Amino acid sequence: MTINIMVVEDHPIVREGIVSYLNACDNMQVIAQVDTVTIMLTCIKELSPSAEPHKKHSGEDNNTQRKVDIVLLDLQLAEQSSLPYIKDLRDMGCRVLVLSSAHRYETLIQAVSAGAFCFISKSVMPDKLASIIHDAFHGKRYLSPEIKPEQDVRLALEQLTDKELQVLKMLASGLSNSDIAAELSINIKTVRFHSSNILTKLALNDRTQAAVLAWRQGLVR
């Protein structure tokens, strides 16, 4: 199955390099390349299977109208940050892979909280980028390993009880408190108690940070 990709990048030389490389990869096809948020959102809507025939944008190819599977999104475009639009893309059925030159852990957390499926440093090698896109299409997340929290998370994880570790894995898999309670045959108050202990022991602020930590440590796919 061919992976349909939209590349959103405002630097022409970078964008053209990414597009050329990905189009040369097996089972990958860049069906649109744009440089602004406005064009991105319009193009996504027009490329959806339910959209009416339309006039093509300059960056869109001549292939039959097809749904965008992956949006490779530069986090900081010249006109504005693309962060507020990640949720819109996700709601349109796209899997968002953020490209960023920012190496701050807080930025990674913000992007994942907004709905980004992967967070990729712009220092990534082309073959690794293609591998990340392939894996993301098949449901495997990627968060750049060089972007880390200050604390040693491995030591922090050793503080968790077996039950807390179990709850952490379920939380990172996207289960709600009620789902976790049903799965473990415990009440919601107990789930909340375990969740609170997890955040305290790992020095985290919320469930998103806990999920990111679990993904990074390979506790869930």
C-alpha cells in the first residue's frame, strides 16, 4: 500500500530535498507540498475522498485525488507556528509527524499534547526519516531520542510498584480511567490514586508527559 504524504515546509530547498527523497522510496508518494498553514488546511480538505473535483495547487501532483495519510509538518513556519493546527489535522484523519529544529523537551510535550504522532529532529538522516514515516503509518510512534527530560527516567521508573507500572502502560496506550478500572477490576478512585503516585514519583505534570515517557522507554508501542 502506498503511503500518501503531504510535506509542509517553508524553506524551498529543504522541502524539495525531502520530497525528492521520499518520492524515490518504495511505497511512498508525496501528493502535496505546501509552505503555509492556510494552503495546508485547504489542500487537506480538497484531497479528502469526499471532496469535489478541484483546481490543483502549485505543489499538488497530478495523481488521482487521494486521502493524505501522513502530514510531515515543520513546527515553525515563517508566517506562524503550526502547533495550533495539529489537532485540526488529526481530526481530519491525518497522522501528524512534526519536524523541528527546537530541541526543548517542553516543545516536544506541547506537540504531543496537541496530537502529534511523532516528533522528529531536523538533524535526522533521510533514510531514518523514511523509516519513521513507514513505522508511523503502521502505528509505531517515534520521539527523537536526543530530546530528553533532565531527570534520569530509568531510575525514576524503578520507584513504581508493579501496579503503578501496569497503570502507566495502560494510560500510555490511551485508556481512560474508567477503562483502566474495568481492565484491572479496581475502582476509579484507585486508578486516580495510582495515577497521582505515578506523576509524583516521575516528577511529571500530567498524563501526556507520562505517556511520552512510557513511549520513550519502550513500555508501549
